[in-house]
Amino acid sequence: MARVRQGYREELGCGLIAAGLDGCLVGAIGYRDSAGGVEVKHLAVRPDKRHSGIARALIQGVIATSPGKELFAETHDGAVGFYNRLGFHSEPLTRNPGTETRWKCRRQTNVEE
């Protein structure tokens, strides 16, 4: 985690938001803000804390840092539904027989969010 944190500190326009519960790290999101929008680089929640709203709160944290910008992420079949439930529009990037589809998810944020 220290190495990941250092990487986000060194790259211009990057941010890292962590979620804690009872003094323990339970989730984190890494993002890069640019003129083209905000890219979610990493999103992780501890397996025993999934489906509890932590990932949603982390996404909302990123939205709060850059209101009015487009938010986008690249993900896999297992997570595309999560992004769609948060109002992202998804399109497949790759569809190879026998492999998992990669998805590009995009969501325009509002200034009021």
C-alpha cells in the first residue's frame, strides 16, 4: 500500500481516497484528474465489506473532487453492473471468445453532486 500511495503522490493530477472502519482500511479508490475528465484507476473494497456501500461512497468522493467533469473507468464483466447502477453508461472494449469482456464505463457528473 505504501508503494501505491507514493505513486499517486508523485503523479500530477492523481488522488487517492481511503475508507476506514473501526480503525482498519476497508477500501480505496485511486483516480487521475485531467482536462478530459477523471479516470478511476483503482477501486478496491475488502471482500468481507463488499455490498455495504463503501465502493459507492468512494465513487461519490471522487465526484465531489471534480464536479461537472466526466468520470470514466475500465472494468471487467464482474464489476460493470456496479458502475451501471451508479448511472454509468458502459460499452464493451474487447469481446474475445473464451475471455472476459473489458468495459469502458462513463458518467457525466453534475455540478450539484
